[in-house]
Amino acid sequence: MAQEFNFKLDIGLALRTFLYSQFLDTPPYPTKSFSDQVIIVTGSNVGLGFEAARHFYRLNCAKLILAVRTISKGETAKEDIVRSVRHRSDGAEAIDVWPLDLSSTESTLAFADRVKKELPRVDAVVENAGINNQSWVVSEGFEQTIQVNVVNTLLLGMSVLPKLRETKRQFPDSSPHLEIVSSEAHHFTSFKEVNARDIYATLNDEKSSDMLARYPVSKLIGILFIRELVLRLQEHDRSSTVTASPVTITLVNPGLCMSDLDRNVILAGRILMYIVRLLLGRSTEVGSRTLVYGACAGPDSHGAFMSDGKNQEVEKWIYSDLGKKAQSKVFEQTMKVLEARRPGIGVEVGLSA
């Protein structure tokens, strides 16, 4: 494989930033009201998504959608949230549980269409659901980590973006947000697959796959895509005399938390990560605070990577000319995959035809 993109990682800086965040920069307990807002949280029956959903309900959102693979688990999560938030008694009406399986394109698009048809407004979509597979599993012809963390996560985000824009038009005082939960793990991959003529064909080739690097790669692709999407939408909006983005799109890093993200990792890896999380991790509740901040961030966070409720730089090579070229390549090839799954999706979100 020709090495047009041979990026040097600053591992030392990434580790220092990580350790400072984990031990010295705890995000404050959220207090901002989400009154009148409709909030969607994916992967919200456990872990970070569950705790973030609890915060949104506690902070008085008008409607909370728990988007989960298994409805019964979502209902259990709903009951727990309602029990724990004592100043509200409207959980039955305020919290709905909707099915969403990001390994299925049909489920992803059905969920997005339901959002458009049934919700009068959408103020924040928090895309938290994700997986960390180290074994080779294929969904619809795509390696499952890429299918879930990249393709259908972005497909869902792009599919609901028009609804978020519509919310801003209908409710001018609103500040709609699309939030992609990301990871500092993106600092730790050189992303060799970007050198391939067809990035996704290479990612879907079991023989050449590096599954230990797959999760960081999936998060890096998401960062590159969202950064380029924001740039292109800004260019389109400027040509349409729109002075500010109607939707704030954020990338949020919750930090290393106690979670069940490693449930699909091999036994030795699960044991190792349990020990690492025990020694270095923050609680799931503390990590979930970052998701809340990402859903109410100011316009200066549009297209930004956020940690601990504040904007933070991504890996340094991404800012270089070669990094920008790689970012554009990732965006173009990802858009081809998304267009195959939802034809016309680029035009729907405001990109030029």
C-alpha cells in the first residue's frame, strides 16, 4: 500500500492531556435547564447514555427519547430514571423508549423517519451508542465496528439534521445540537487504511484488518467526517447568506469511564481494561456530564472536539495540509456509502448537489 499519508503521532502530548483530564479537570455537575426541549439519546439503557439521559430528565427536558436496541431494557432504564428524579412525576409522558439498532440500516432509517414524523421539534440528538469489537463480525457487508460507530452513526446524524434545522426555523429561540460521542482514542492510531484507494473496502478486508486499532480508527473517521461536514455546510450557508449555523454540531470525548464498552473484547483484554478503568477511570456519571455539556455548547463549539465541557485540540496532524487532504478523502468516500443507503442525503442536509 502506497504511503501518501504517513502521520507522526504525538503520543506524549496525548498521554499528558489524558492524565490531566482524568485526574485534574472534572467537569462540573450540570445545572443548565433543558426546559421545553426534546432530547434524543442513543444507547441510553446503560452506561454513559443512561446517566446522560437521567441528567436531561433531571434538568427538566420536555420530552426524552431513549433510543435502544432492546425495548425491555429501555423500559427498565426509564423506570430507574423516573424513580431517581424525585422533583418530577411526569415520567410516563415525558420519557419514551424507541427501538434503534445501529447494526441495521433499515432500523437506523426507520428511527430517523419516525423522528421527523412524530416529534414536533428536536433540540438535541446525542449519538452515544457504540461498540468496541476485537473479533471479526460483519453486518450488511461491513465490519461491525465500522458499521455501528461510523456508517450508521453518521447516517442517523445526517438523517435527523434536517429536523434539527427545521426546529431552529420554527422555534427561533432554540439552539439545536447534533452531538457525536467521540474519544481521545483517536490520538493513538496512524490510520494506515487512509492510504488505500478505497478506504472502506480495506476496512472490510479481514485479512488486512488490525482489530486492536479498529475502535480508535472508527472514532478518528467520525472526527474527520464531522470536521469536513461542518466546513462544507459553512461554505454552503455563507453562499446562502446564512450568518450562523442553525445547528451546533459537536464531537464529545467523555474520557475513560467505568462502562461496559469492553463487553465484546476478548477475555484477556476485558480483564486488562477493567484494571485500567479501575485505576484511571472516572465514574460513568462524571463522564456523562460531558454529554450534557455537548448538548448545550455555544456556537464556538460548532465542529469542535470537546473534553470536560471545553473545546480541545484533536491530533496535531489533522490540522496540517496533508491532514486536511486525508479529511476530505474520508468525507468523500463516506458520503458515497451514505448516499448508497439514503440517496440524496447530502442535498437534504444542505450540501450542494
